[in-house]
Amino acid sequence: MLFGNGSKGLAVGLVAAALAMTLGRASIAAGDDFDFDDGASLASALAQSRAQNRILLTENKVSGCAERDFVSAEIVKKPAMLAKTAEVKEKKWQEQWTVNRCGEQVGYLVFFTEIGIGGTFFSIVENQ
């Protein structure tokens, strides 16, 4: 049997496969909005998509401009590996993202924290 013995194993396997397909589609669709060169951002496609959405929410609050595009991402502070415990490692880095807001270049610092297999967290600050 493909996903284990019994119908319970099959059900769990099908749910896992459906979730993987959904997440894959979401990250591909979100990645279409980025013009970043490969390797410009160290974050996964899913983390980039979530950061992009957060920036667009911020943009909606401060700007009346509907024409916004993500122009570039560059690594400002390279990843530093910190060991929380022997099992959990934490990696932190910073990226500078540039948004074209109706012809004006606006920068955002994006602070990423990746915690082992626990996921990636981020915070965003608009450059003044």
C-alpha cells in the first residue's frame, strides 16, 4: 500500500499529498509576482510570498498608489547560525527589498529568522 496499512494510513497520506500540492501551487503563484533574480533572497518562496503580502498591506495603509511592483532584493546582513540547543538551530539574516510605488523607489528592510524545521519568521521596517 502506498501510504501505509489500512484506510487510516491512506487517508492521512491523501491529506498530506493534497496539502503539499496546495502549498506548492500557492508558492508558485506568489512567486510569479516577484522580479527578484535567483538567489537575491534567501527566503523560501512561501516566506517571500508572506513578506510580500505584509509589505502590500503596509503599502495600502500609507499610499494611495495602486501600481506597485517588487523590483529587487539584496542580502544586507548574511545569515548567522545560532544554536539555541543541540537540536534546534536558528539562522538570522536581513534583506533590503525595493518596491516601485508609482515610479518612486521605496525600500523595506526585511529581518528573517529561520528556526530549524519550525519555520521562518520575519519583520519588516520601511526605510525612511
